[in-house]
Amino acid sequence: MEQSPKWFTSVAVAALLWNLMGCAAYLMDVMLKPEDVAAMNAGQQAMYAARPSWSVAATAIAVWGGAAGCVALLMRKAWATPLLLLSLAGVLAQDLWLFVMSDAAAQAGGAVFALQGLVLLVAIALAVLARKATARGWIA
């Protein structure tokens, strides 16, 4: 195995923290109490109720796959690549419902476009990083 660049570990740690924030957001979302949902405006309540289970599952795959993939990067394991590709697939599936199959993005407001765009860019960057790290022998 080749020596990885000095920045590799820092990037992997930052990416793990990013994905752990996603895991926390996912857990907060799926653990909402009825009174929490009742405190939302009518549009948000409708969006929350209309979410298909596959979209919620895609979010879980995105965040937990991303976190596991980042742990694999830190462990210098090549199985980071399939995990981060799975995470990317989860992000794409989640975005399919959010932006194409519903008006959820409009209900959530403009900030959702920026945040989900950033989520997608990070997921792509991590999948590319894992593939390059494998190709260059930084992980095996």
C-alpha cells in the first residue's frame, strides 16, 4: 500500500463528521413525535406525511453508508468505494423524490436546494476520492 498524502486523513475525518451530522439529522427526523409534526406549518406537515418509505430508506442508506465509507477511508480499506457509491445512490434516490416526484422542495423553501446540492457534491467527491485512493494504492 502506498503512503497517502498528508491531507487524506484530514479530509476523511471532516467527511466522517459531515456524515455523522447527516446521521443525527436522519435520527431526529425519524424520531419526530406527533406534537413535533403538529408544530410544523400545514405545507411541511403534508410533505412529512407524503414521504414514501423508500425515500426515507434512501436517506438512511445515504447517511449511514457515507459514515461507514468514511470510517473505511480512515481504516485505509478499499470497501470504502462501494459504501460511498451506495451512499451516493441513496442521495440520488432521495433527491429524485424531493425534486422530481413531489413539490416537497417548494414547500421546504429555497435553502433546501442549496443544502441538497451541497450534499450531492460531497457524496460525489467522496465516491471519486475513494476510487482514486484505491487506484493510487492509498487504500487496499
